[in-house]
Amino acid sequence: MSEARPLPVLDRFGRAEAGATAIEYALIAALISIFIIGSLLLTGGGMSLTYNVLTNAMLGVFGN
């Protein structure tokens, strides 16, 4: 008796993992982007204040 083989389409579907891998990488990139944007938004005010202090200090030393 011969062994039953799956249909070629189903066989390829079971082995196709490239699409899943691409989606996983896209999700990882999206999460990293969200964390970067969130951290920039949270620290944006502090960085602005720091740059203003440095700018005023340099203007005080070097003048206009």
C-alpha cells in the first residue's frame, strides 16, 4: 500500500515561514519605534531646557 502524500499546496503552506518571520520583524521594529518616540517625548522638555541653559551660557561668554 502506498503512503498518502499531502497536496503540494498544503505542503508548501506548512513550510512557508518567511511571511511570519517578516511580520515578526515588523512588530519588533514597531515596538522599538514606539519606545524611542515615547522616550523622546518624555525627555524632550528636559533636553530643551538643557540646550537653553547651554545657549545662554555660551552667549554670556562669547556675546552675540
